[in-house]
Amino acid sequence: VFMNHLPELQEVYIGSSAIRAMAATSNPDGTLHILGMESMPTKAGAVERGLIMQTTDVNYMIRRILLLLGNRIGLHTPIESVFVSLGGKLLQVRQVSVKRDMISKNYITDKLLQVMQQECRTKIEDRYTTMAVLSAEPLKYLLDGVEQSDEPSQKQKARFIEIVYNVFVGKADSRDKVKGSFDRANVSIEKQWVRPDVLVSALADDDDRRDGCAIIDFGAQTTTMCIYKGDHFLYTRVIPLGGHDINVNIQTQRLSYELAERLKTQFGYAAEDFVEDNRRLRVKSNSSEGGTVELSVRGLSQMIQMKLNEMLDPLMKDLYEYENEIGRVYITGGYPCSRPGWGYPSCPPYWL
């Protein structure tokens, strides 16, 4: 099931806390067979809030993780092309309409559709010179005012065509740094998606995509919510806060960042009300005076909840605004819970 001695899919995701790579082949039923996955921590300062800051560090990590992935799945040749998902704190979704009338010979051609998609990109990028179109997918086609169920074929004719695109917009500099990092690593990008698109495809079933759902993606330095209905995105919002900010909040208790992370994941709760055993924790201080710091599980959970509320309050307002459009909420990202309410960020009871 290999093409040119390589898996059919090699995907790389560059996050604020880690860079991850996966290799897979496709099954006859359309699902993926995962061959192997690799993850390595992102070097401090290399990626901030989903945006690449140090391309030299990132291109080294790309080369390294693809080498590790190739070794894991037994490849004898380097991985030279990948699929990439993009995100970042400035990610926005828009609907853009492009129209044409008096079409030459009234026929719909592939060239016409390509030109219209390019015009969609140009409308955004000419007006907002620091932004770039990361994805532009047709949402609906109207021929002479009549909406079509599928993309028009070259056999169809019309005097007027309108295409409405679902457009994801991000920072142009970020897109360029992603491409530059892979170029320097001598790896080509086969195709790129925006992360909300990937999450909707992976998590939501056909009914939820049609009837409406929300996906909340908790990252290290950003938390993203997208609302999807009728096979298109209604809304996307990125909060520039994540698990990293919770660690920093705990770190103010004279603790190292690494210890704050361990305490959060091993003993912390997403809300104080979930605490059943309010044990006392005595840990090493990182202050110049040395010594120890004593914390309670309840106190630790209060610090987590305070930062979570800061992250979630604006998203909850959005959820209430779109509550009639949403049948289900998916939560993803971060570490899995060992039991309800335990750890961060996957804490279903906090949401339900």
C-alpha cells in the first residue's frame, strides 16, 4: 500500500509546545491506517501562539522529526513531501463572493473556475496586505441565480455565475515562514489545510457537519473554537491563551515551569468543585533561597480554574450566541483525562 516506496500520507503539525508527524495509508473504506507517529518538544521561542518565530530552529526540527518517523516505519529513503495543517492566533473565517457575467460562449470552464478562485484570494490579499488566504473552498455555485448541488461541469452553460467561497485568512508572514522552514529542510508541501478543517473532518460525523457542531481545540498557547453547520464554517475564534498560560500562573508560586506542568497534569482539576481529596503537596522551590513550597490540591485547582475562566468566558458567550446552530460540542487537544474532571485540558464535566 505504498506509493513510490512512501506512505500515502505524511502529515506534520507545528505547535507551540511540540512538533508532531504522522505517516499513514488509506483503507478501502476511506479511513486511515496509522503506520507511525512521532512528537518532539518545540524549542523555546521557536513558535509563539501558533506563529513561527525562528525558522532555523523549526527547519531543524522538521528534518529531525521526519528522520525519526522514517526510522519508526522502516523507510529506507528520506521523506521529501508532506501535508501540513496551519493555524495561529490571527486565523479568521470569511465568506467571499465572486461573480462573472457575459461568459464567453456561456460555457463553464476549468480555467474560469480557477480565475474566479484566484480573484477570491486577490480580494482579500489586496485589501489586507499583511494577511494571506490560507484556504479558499467553494461553498456554493449559482448559475443564472439557481444554486447548484455540485461543481458545474464544462458541459453546463450560463450567462451569469456566482461562487461563494469559505475563506480562511491568516498572517502572511506566518504562511511564508511555514513554507520557508520546509524549503530549508528540503521538504516540499504536498498540500496544506487549516487546522479547523482538519479537526472537523477528523471528529465530526456527517450528521453533525450538516446539523451543526462546535469544536474547541485546546493548545499550549492558543485555544481555538470553530462552529460548523451545513457543510461550512459559520464562525471561528482564536484565544491567545492555553495550557502554557496555566503553567505560568502556577509558576508564580516559586516553582519551575517543568514542575508547574507536572503538578497541573498529575494533581490539578479543571474546577475546584471536582476536588475530592484535598491533599497537601510539598514540592521544591526554584527561588534563590531554596526550600520547599506547600500547596493544596484545591489551591492548585483554583489557579487552573482562574486561567481557564479567562480562556473560556469569551468562548461560552459565542456558544450561547450560536446555541440554536449547534447540536454537539467536541473538545480536543492537550492531554487525555484519566477520569472525569481530572487534568487539563480535556475536562468534559467542566463543559457539560
